[in-house]
Amino acid sequence: MSSVTSLVQSVDWLAIAPPTIAAAVALVVLVADLFLPTTRKPLLGWVATGGLALAALSLLPLLGGDRRTFCLTGHPDVCSYVADPFALVIQFLVLAGALLTALLSIDTIKDHDLPTGEYWFLLLSSAAGAALLPASRDLATLVIALEVASLPAFALVGLRRGDRLSSEAALKFFLSSVAATAVMLMGVSFLYAATGSLHLSRVAHTLTDLPDPRLATLATAGVALTLVGFAFKTAAVPFHFWVPDTYVGAPLPIAAYLSVIGKAVGFSGLILVTVQGFPSYANVWGPALAVLAALTMTVGNVAALRQDPRRAHSAVRLLAWSSVGQAGYLLVPIAAAGYADHPARAIGSTVAYALMYGAVNLGAFAVAALVARTSPANRISDYRGLYARRPLVALALGFFLLCLAGLPPGIIGLFAKVTVFSAAVDAGLAWLAVVMAVNVVIALYYYLQWTAVLFRGAEATEAAPADHPAPRAKIPAALTTAIALASVLGIVLSGAPQLVLRFASGALL
């Protein structure tokens, strides 16, 4: 009884505030949905948005500290939840990304007649799991956080009732994710059998000196199988096949959410298990992740290059394949950590790149959501002449695409790519840096091609498909706010890249 009491007394409520607030607001929304009349249901969207903003603000008191909670009795350094700089940065990315997703969702729910209460409950629940994961420091909490973030996402993808694409996307996403989770759970069970612990610090310590060769073999299998589960969440090749169909079938805000928050979850989990849990097995996961990075960026960029601008949903498909290519870049510093003397420093480049990618990719999806309001097919050709109709929106999308390409004025995209190159070169992975350079050139073509479409003249617009957007339609306030926030964030980061690059130069873990 005393040990239980001690454990309860050790809970640091301020440390766990970000995921707790998101989860509490999710429950509030679910209960309120039972009592609100249909005409008042839109209020739930603003409650959810406010809850996400409050969860993000709760990070402020945690800055500069290294708070720990849910620690083993008598072992204050062995904890299940740690609010260190790494956790706080990823939690900010997750909650800010979820906040932008909420702004994109407010009008999407109305336009597509989605069930309001269920939508907001699922989004907040997923955000709570995503915010929990980067602070998790044992394998059980990691798996639980990963599934809390993923399970609501399956339902969100398939929430458009009666839509064949939506149902097919949800089923494909669900089945492939369940298979990956099963493999990962098997890996975790192998590691527990080999080490007798689930806490990452103890797993790392035990793996350095396993007395029985059979246990070493079991641990190696456990490391490999655990990495498979996280590789799926990051959309790394060959675990990427669910991405394009899922993004096309999901409501656009959810596609944006998966492209940024889903990746943040996968990459933060991958960083924790490799750098903190399996440092002694760097000779296993380092080369494996390097090969995965090369394959992922190549497959993603080549597939994006092959998209037909006149094909239905080609804009979303290009963003989907582009996100696979970007996942390859994000994997490079984690692979480099396997070869570095100070692996915790190498992963700073992944965090820096993720912050840049999150801001501009959500902005690109916000513009896609605007175009989809009047052109549901969302072809790339539907963006032709957008500058003539909506100059500011076209300039914003052009800026987002140039950031993703790494070209001025998207300075932050260029700087983020340089940090990833540096991580690969410093680790002696020159061949991977060359593969990345080739892929950056490939990506330049399709990003610039889409950017050029925005500024083509009126005669091209007249030749566009019949479902081309109306010349002028009012942009909803929430959607305008989302595009403006993403644009301001991208401009600020480009004007002061040191805000992001500081994460690439310091040890977050």
C-alpha cells in the first residue's frame, strides 16, 4: 500500500498538463455533444480549438526544466514520463499542428456534413496521444501513446459516411497499421524477455551486456521488429503504401494532420527507442535506417514526379508522395545518430527539419482545402491562374512549395536541408548525402512546376476542367486564419532561421 501511495504522490500534474488538457477537453466535447441542439453544434469546434490552444500554452511553465514523473519508487531517475527539451519541442509541434488542423476542420465539417461531436472528440483524443508520446520513457507507455494517437485517426479517415474512397482509405490504413503494431508488440515482448524491463534507460543498460548469446539473439530480433512498427508510422518505404489512398480518401484537414502530426509521432518514437533505448545496437539500426532513408526519399520523389496534373485528386496525391519523400530526409539524421559519437546531437537536425516541414506543409494543405471547396476534384490544373483570382493565396502556396523545395524566399527550407546534409556528412554517410542531393533536384522539378501553374494566364484558365473554381468565393474566417498563421510562421522562420537551427546544434535528449 505504501508503494502505491508513494507512486501517486510522485505525480507531477504540471508536467503532464499538455496531454491531460487535450484529453479532458475531448471528454467535455463528447458530453456536451449529447446536450447541445444541432444549431449549436458548431460551438464544439471553438471549444476544441480553445482546448488545444490551452494545452499548447501549458508548455510555457515547463520551459527550462527537466521534470519527471511516474518514477519507480526508490529510483527517481527511472521514470515513465519526462518533460525534457525534446519532449517539449515535439509537444509544441503536435499541439500547434493540431490547432491549425482544428481551424481547417471548422468549415470542412459543415461542408461535408460530418458528425460534429465525434469528429472533435476523435481529433482531441488523437492529439492527446500524440502529445504523450515524446515524453514517454518506457516501451509500454510508448506503445499506448502510439495507439491512442492512431486509433482515432482510423475513424477520422473514414468519417465521410457513404463515401467509397473514404471507407477504402480507412480500411487500408487500419489493416496495415494493425499489422505493423502487432509486429512492434512482438518486438517489445522480445526485448522485455531479454532485458526484464520496459524502461528505456534500463533496457539500454541491460542490452550493453547480455550474458547469454540466446538472449542477445532475442534482443536483436526485438530491436528489428520494434523499428518496423515505428517505420510504418513514419511512412518509410516499404511501409508507405497506405499513404496516397489514405490522404485522398480522408477529409483534407485529416490528411494534413496525418502528414505532420502522424509523422511527428512516428519520428519521435523512433528517436526515443534508437537513441535512448538501443544505443548499443547502433550497428543494427544505423545502417538499416540509412538504407530506409535513401529508399524512402527516392520512391516518394519519383512517384510525386509522375503525377498527372489533370488526374482527379492529383494535388493531394502529389502532397502525399511529397510527404513520403520528406520522411526520407527526416530519417537521415536519425540514421546518422547510429554512426555519431554523440547521437543525441545528430537528432537535433530531424527536429529542426520537422518544425519547418510542419509549418509549411500544413499551409499547403490549407490552400488545398480552400481550392477543394469549389473544385472537389482538386487537380493541380485547377490551380491554374490562382494568382489572378486570389493573389495572396497564390503567393502563400508558392511560398510553401518553395520552402519544401528549399529555394529562396523559403530560406528556412534551405537551411533545414543543409542541417540534414551536415548530419549525414559528419557521420561519414557521404553516399547518403549524394542520394539526398539527387532527390532534392528531382523534387525541385515538381515543386516548381506546381508553382508555375499558379501564375499562368487567363487563357490557360479557360481551358481548365469544367469543375474549375468560381472566380470569387468568400473564404471562411477559420480557413483564412489557418493560411495566415502558417504563412506568418514560415516567413518568421525564414527571416530568423536560427530559431529552428538552434535545435540542430544542441543535445535535446
